[in-house]
Amino acid sequence: MSIQPYQVTAINAFNDNYIWLISHANNNYCVVVDPGDSAPVIEFIKQHELELEAILITHHHHDHVGGVADLIDYAGKNVPVYGPIKEANDVVTHAVCAGDTIQLQAFSTPLNVLEVPGHTLGHIAFQSEFSVFCGDTLFSAGCGRMFEGTPTMFQQSLADLAALPAQTKVYCAHEYTLANLAFAKAVSPNCDVLAARLSEAQALRQQGLPTIPTTIEIERATNPFLRLGDAQIQAAIANNSQAEITDDLIDNFAALRRWKDDF
């Protein structure tokens, strides 16, 4: 894999949201992903003398779209807002769906649109050669709540993300890593890789640093929602739900998601 040509900055919002700002060393353009709040984004853009090129939206929840209008007002021009064709139509100006490609100067590398429903029905992700901006579908060591989708839908979305190249950086929208790793340890208490990852995450948070990005490789190894085919994970799910062990990935996803909801 070649060197990533753009920089990704985490802008904190609300209690645990990350708004991702992408900028390029060779120009002053920036792209913002899921701006639930405009104020910290505008402050960063002013401080670094950037020009807002586009806004990317993964789904319709207010903590992901609430700052769009103010950002466009600040930019003083018709900034394109790329988002899911199935939702967020009150803010999206350029509706996109699976298979679409977006070319932006801040990235200087094509962005592929992936449909990853489950958290919401129209949820999408934006994937480049180096990164995936996946909103609330895939989290560091976890996944989003299933508000609108079905287990079949959500499990397939996670499988599609897990199939991305191993070194792909995962930029999700919330700092949930410690809570998710605590759950992952409950599911796989004897996993040494998980113990090491928890120590690393705790050290980062103690310094006030984000635990994100993670990578697809790390998630494949430690995220229980991406390890549904593992016999130990299946046994833990069956034990928790007091059911027979099954290798059905959809049933296991549904049971694991219920377990996490109540954890």
C-alpha cells in the first residue's frame, strides 16, 4: 500500500462523537465527515485557513448532520453534501449509493461508496485505498445499535467491511472503545490479544488521546461482531442466551447484539 496522501483530524463533539476532517498538504481544501456540530469545525477551519470542499454524511441521526446548515452558511457557497440516497434528504445535495465514486481534492484518491445498513436503513460508508469512514456501523471493538435494520442486513454490512484490505484505517464516529473492549473481554475472557488491546486503549484515554483509527486487521482479530464464525465466540453466545450452539452467523449476530444491548 502506498503512503496516504491526506491527513485526518479528529474534532471532538458532544460527549463522545468524532467529526473527521480530511485535509491535504498540497492544497487548502478540506472535507468534513458527519458534522453533528458546526462550531468546533468552523474554529478548526479558521485556525488552519482551510476551504470547505465538501461534506460527507453516513446516516441521518442528528449528531451526524446537525451542523451541516451552519457549515454551509459559514462557507458562503454551495458546498456539496454527499450522503445516502435513502435518508438524510433534508441536508444531502448529492445522493449516492453503493458503487458510486467520488473524487475530491482534499483526498486526491477516489472514494467508493459502500452501503452498510443495520444501524439505520440507508447507512453508507466512504472508502478509499487507505481508509473507511463508517459512521455508526462498525465501531472500534464493536458495532452500532440496530435501530432500523435487521440482523441479516447488519451482519452482511459488517462482513463487507471486514472484507476490506487489512491495513485499511477505520474511522468510526464515537469513542466507545473501552466499553466495547470490556464487552469483548466478557465474550472472550481468555483472549490475550484483547487484553493487550485494552491496555493500549486505556493508556491512550488516560492521555486524552483517541483510540481511533483502528484497522480492519485489528478488528478482525478482536471485535466479537467480526468473529461470529469462531467456535469460542459461538459457545459464549449460546451460553449467554441459554441456547444450543449454532454456526449460523445471522442468529449469532442477533444474539450477540442483544447481549451487548443489555451489558
